[in-house]
Amino acid sequence: MPLWQSNYGENNVADKPIKSLEEQLLEAKAEIVELRASTKTTLTGSQFLTIVLVGPLFLAFVTLGVLIVWKTTSKPAEIAPHLDIILVAFAIFANPVTAAAGVIVGLMGDEAKKKNKQEE
């Protein structure tokens, strides 16, 4: 019997493995979509507020550090008498910045733990 006259689509044994492969392909596609959705980075409201409130603190800290180094290297004679006070201020300013960094890292660690528990 020629191929064009065969009843290939009607109750043929060869269709059963193909359906199985199609189901596997659909399951694999669904899993890929799920994995893509779970790997997207999203911020919670508390993380966003923490970054918005603490971001300027980090920027000011970095700016102050850059200014101290720049002024000290460009005009050492003018800055040298005041360098101890400047470094004390910088050290005092470092405490809230370090605490804020600890809070941010802690929040992100808590979110990662929650996400891992949900996946299990």
C-alpha cells in the first residue's frame, strides 16, 4: 500500500510513542517557564524601602571617602592639621553605614531562606 493511502493517523502503534514525546515536551516547556519565572529578581516592599532610605547614606559615605582622599592628595599641607578630625568623623559615619549594610544582607538572607523552604 502506498504511503499516501495508509491510515497512519488512525489507531496506529507508531502514534503512541509520539504522543508520549509530545507530552514530555509540553512538560519540559512548562518546567522551563516555571524556572524562568522563579529566577527573576524581584524586590519586596521592605527591601525597596530599605534601599531607598539607606542608598543616600552609602552614597554620602563613598563621596566623603573620595573627597578625603582627593583633598589629602591634592593639598596635603592644608588638610594635614585637620586630618585627625576628618578621619574621626569618617569613622563615626562608618558605624551606621555598616549597620545598614548588615540589615540589607540580613533581609536578603531571610528572603533566600524563605524561597528555599518554599521550593522544598
